[in-house]
Amino acid sequence: MRRSPIFRALAAGAAAAVGLTTAGAAAVASGHPAGPAAGHETGHRDGGRGGDGRPGAVTTHLVPTLEGRATLSADFLADGPPSGARASVANGRQGPWDGQVVPGFSAMVDNGDGTFWAQPDNGFGSQGNSADFLLRSYLVKPDWDTGGKRAGSGEIEVLDHISYNDANEVLDFDIVNGGTDERLLTGADFDVESVVRAADGTLWVGEEFGPFLLHFDADGTLLEKPFPLPGGLRSPQNPYLGDGEEPTVRASRGFEAMAGVRGGRYLYPVLEGALVGDADQRRRVIHEFDTRRGQYTGRTWDYQTDQEANVLGDAFAVGKDSFWVVERDDLEGPASVTKRVYEIDLSETDDDGNVRKELVLDALGIDNPRGIDAGEGYGLGETYALPVQSFETVLRLRDGRVLLGNDNNYPGNAARNPGTPDDTEMVVVDLEKTRTRDDGVTLVGHRGASGDRPEHTLAAYEQAILQCADVIEPDVVPTKDGVLVARHENEIGGTTDVAEHPEFADRRTTKTVDGRAVTGWFTEDFTLAELRTLRAVERLPEVRPDNTAFDGLYQVPTLDEVLDLARHSETCDGEPVGVAPETKHPTYFDSIGLPLSEPLVAELAANDLDSRRAPVVVQSFETTNLRELDRLTDVRLALNVSPSGAPYDLVAAGDPRTYADLVTPRGLRDLARYADIASLEKNVVVPRTGDGTLGEPTSVVRDAHRAGLEVYSWTFRAENQFLPAEHRSSTDPAAHGDLAGELHAFLDAGVDGVFSDHPGLAAAAIADRR
């Protein structure tokens, strides 16, 4: 829908380079290869509007589409003794409840007849408050609401259950019901989170207190002693943890996810979180367990999460070595960032030794063309989202469709409707082939979807992707220890909560940056570890007050994390998401011994993005920086041009040229020697008149195209104060006006790409024009 010739060709090449997964999550590329790389020895770049992609070209890709949804009321009580005497009070609910609460499902087994065995976890969130919660697996049958005339009730019927027990007295430590004949297990004994049914009908359960593997018969009776992790890896709740022994597995970070292959002969339990003391806190270890021998094989694999705080919620085998894995954050509702299913293959690892992962679906962006349950809560509309905190179930059904489900952490979660506990959900998703026609315009999410989330956060970038941006834009600055992070400026007083940290009060200082005195806190005075203790805040709270609801939730991301998000995501056209890093103040950072170019190129290379085919454009407001990058990398380059002033590198060198000189026909021909895109502030393309309305377009777009450059323009924002006078809706500066009207004027002027704080609105405007 929104891809210029350059980015279309780059995306097609990137898709071909990584291959298509069996899940079909990657796009079917158009087959038009990118043109040859530039010949740097001549000093000329292949800066033409090149690539062989064409506006109007049609591609086919797979789109996750909601086909059915069923729910179980959060307040449903199953037969049994009262539960929840010590559960936390939340959302107007307080225990004990007169029966057994069903706090969602953490794992499921497909019976193939429309029913499922669905297993809750340990109850109410901790060992201390779940002693009256009985560990069970429920036989359930969803009556799918499919949104059509023959739609079902949309309810989940509970048919039966089994109770996990130690009637054979296998356990050698105390349990809550140890003095009874049945020895029913409770949430104070184990935290059951994952399950695999073996070919013989027995159940293998992964849990978190050990973490242990538990082997039950089909009726729920424990058959063997728990199998501990090898190497003495234990959590704080492990009953065998010795006095003074330090746990190596964090609490509630055990076997949340587990898959089985060959009829359950081999199990692949996955640690939900990082091990204590691991230098890479994004690492999650996958183990292999041989059920026939009753021991771990010693083989392990590493999985790297998108962020350190993310957890792995479930795993399901879709092939001999391939698995679907749920990766999620701990946020809910509009704050959610990561609710994804990735496909991994244990036989394929990257240069860092991590298993490669490909996106199957983003559970925050599932098409809902039938309007199933639309209007009943957040995430229920034309797009279905599963924005719950604990997205913990994924299965591939026998017909190939995907089943997703959640743990609702009763009564604490309220993702759909604030103040109302979340229901338990089961949904069926199909990956449907969709044909998309290219509109020839590249849409860049400016600092992410910064009109809807605090800028330069993974939440803003994720929203930009969901809103159909082709490219996300991180501004790049370094930390004291040389790590590149995403901030609009190196001064972070207005974009983080640093002022609320008394331990950093003495870091406030005044510096001269690009010839201007700036007072505040600066990234180059913080190590990455220190920066990680801060949280992002909305930069324009008066203009975007709704964004302040997200203040304090998100860390400052590293460039590596932004690149990871992009290369593990897809656009609305099913193509790789592009990235447009902007180097901030390169002359200044060179002067203090923290150069940007080499670390940036190294990060691109580490993410397999340092090539002409990579969907990457590096931006700068300085010419020396771009000439240096032209020697270091083959990715495309863009000069950002302001309507006044001059690049600071030229100012510092005593060069009298201004930005105006650089966009003359001669200046643009020179620019094409080392860059591919002229990225122009709006007034350079269509200046405003004295009364604030749009004037006549300049010749710069025509001149740039003649020089072989593409033209992007920035920044398109929806608020009245940023719009031309004729497109404002009122005198309220923060109210939204006619962004589409302004955008159409620039598209009519011939620009090839646009930067927008509101990519969803911009995408709609581009589509309307077509």
C-alpha cells in the first residue's frame, strides 16, 4: 500500500534473503530484485529512484484474520471448595469465592473433536496466596462466535475436569493436602504452566517453583518424582533449595512454555526469563528432555527476546525442529507492546548463536472483517487485539489454523474494560492470502507513532507498524559506554523521568551542542545500565495529554532493540519493516570521542542489515557524516534539509554553504554523489504564505528527481498548531485538523515519502488519494 520504488525493491530483496517460513508469515515477494550496488570508487552512488519495483505492483501475503472467538466469564466458578481467601483484591472482586476460580488457561491440549483440555496455573499469582486453589485441567468446548448468521454463542462450556494429585505419595516434601487420602495438589505446591500429552495419554507438565517437569497419568495422578533442571538450577520456591543457597532461576520464570515432538518422546521446556547473573538478560534457554530415558539430554538452545523484560508464554511444535513460541511483555490494554507468535527452528541459529525467529502473527493486529464482538472492549473492533497481560496459549489446530488463549490472572487483569476483570478468551485465527497494490509512497513513522505513544519507545515503534508505516525512525545518540540508543536529542530532561531521580541530580549540566548552550541531562553522561533505570515520558504533554498515561512505563531502547523489532516485524503489505536511523549531532559527538558512524554500521552488520538490499536508510543533517557513511556502508543515505541555517559540520569548518545552497540544482547533483534521498522539511517543498496557508510548490522535487534523488518530506502532524491555516479544524492548537488535506498537497507535488507522527492517519490519506 505505502511503499516507494526504493523501499519496495529493498524489502523484496530482504524477504528473499531471509526466506519464507512454513507458517507463511513472511510476504510473498514481488520478484523484482533491487538494482546493482553503487560504485563507490567513482564517488557516485546509485541514487536514482531505482529498484525495479513499480507503483501499482501487486504482491500477495498472508494476513492473520479472526475466524472465531469464545469466552468464559472471569467470574465463573467450578465445583469445589472455596478459593481465593488470600487473593489480592482487584477490580471490585474480593475472595474467598464459593467454589474454584478458573483464572484463565496457561496451556491447552487439542482433542481434535472440538474440545480441549485447558490447564490454569497455580491460581492467584504466588505460592503464599494459592494454597486453597486446586491444580486442575478442565475439559472445555468453545461454541465459536464466527460473526455470521450461523454464529455460535461465543461461550466456552466447561464439561469436566481432572485434579492433579499425589495419591501415590511420590513426593518427598510437604504439600498442603499431605494429610488427606487424595493428596490433591494446590497452587502452593506447584505452579503448573505448560503441558504436553504423550502418545500413551500421560501428561507432562512444566512448572515454575522447581522448575520441575511433572509426569501425570491421564487422570492427573503423579507417576514419578519431579524432574529438576540439571546443573542445580533452582528457583526461590524450590523445596530442595538449601539454607543460604542462592537461586539461579528467578521466581515465576520457570517452564511457562514447553513443546513436545515424536509423540512426546522429546520435550522442549523453555525458561520464561533470564537466569540470574546472565550477562545477556534477553537470553531464554531451551532445554531438551528425553521422556523415555527420564533425563535431560544436555542439549540446549538460546532464544533472544525483543526486550529484556519480555517473557515466553507458550510453545508448540509445528515440525521436527520447528516451534511456535509466544513472546509477550507484562503490560496490558493500550500499554501493550509485545504479544507475538514467532516461529523458531532449532537447526538454524544466527551469528550470535541464538535460534532464528520469524513472525507468525502479531496478536495486537489481527484483522476482524466480520466484526466479531466489535465494540465490547479495547482491542475489539475492525482489528482484533489480544492486549491481555498474560497471553499464554498457542496451538496449531489440525486444519492448520491458529488457536490463541489467555490467562486472566483473576481478578487482577482488566485489559478490555478498566475496572472489570478480563474474561478467559479462546480465538481461532487463519492466515489468509491477501493481495496488496503498491501505492508508491513510503510512509515513515516519525520517532514511531509519536502522536499516540511517547516518542522513541518500542511502544511507539510497534504502534507505527500496526498503523501501516513502512519504516520506523529512531534518532540515535550514544551512552557514556558507547551504546547507541534511541532519543530525539542527547539531552533527556524532557523525554525521560531523569529529573525525578535524586541520584542523578548532580549530572544536570550545561553543554554547548552545535554552537548552542543546552542545559539538562545528557545520554553521554550515563552508562546504559544507568539509563535503563529511567523511563520515557511524553515530550509534548500539553499537545498530547493522552500520551501522558504511558509516562513511566517504557525504557529507552537501544538501537539494537529497534533493529530487532523491525527485522522481526512485517508491514501491512507483508514486507520487512524498514528502519531510518538518524545520526544526531555527529560533529559534536566526534569532538568528545563518541563517534556515531562506526558503531552504527557495526549495529547494522550485527543485524544483517548492512547491505544495499537491506530496508535501511541512514539520515543526517550533516554532510561530512554522510560522506563518511558512504565509505563505510552500502545502505542508502539521506540528507535532512532544514528551511534555514546550515549543516553544523559546514559551519564548524568555515564553509559558507547553507541548506538553501544544497538544494539548488547544482547542490542536489553534488548530493547525489554520496546520498540517495533528499529529506526536506515541508517548507522547502511547499512554503507557507504570510497568512499561514500553503503556497506554491518550489522546483526542488523536480530538481532532485533530475539529479537521481528521491524526495521525502517531514513532518506531518495532525494537531492544528502544526497544520497550514486552511487545514485547521478550530482555534484549539491541540485539536486534530485535516492532516489528509495537507498531505495530499505534498503528494501532488511529487514527494516519494513522508514522515508522520500519526502514521495511521497518513496511511488512510494516502489510500484515499489512490
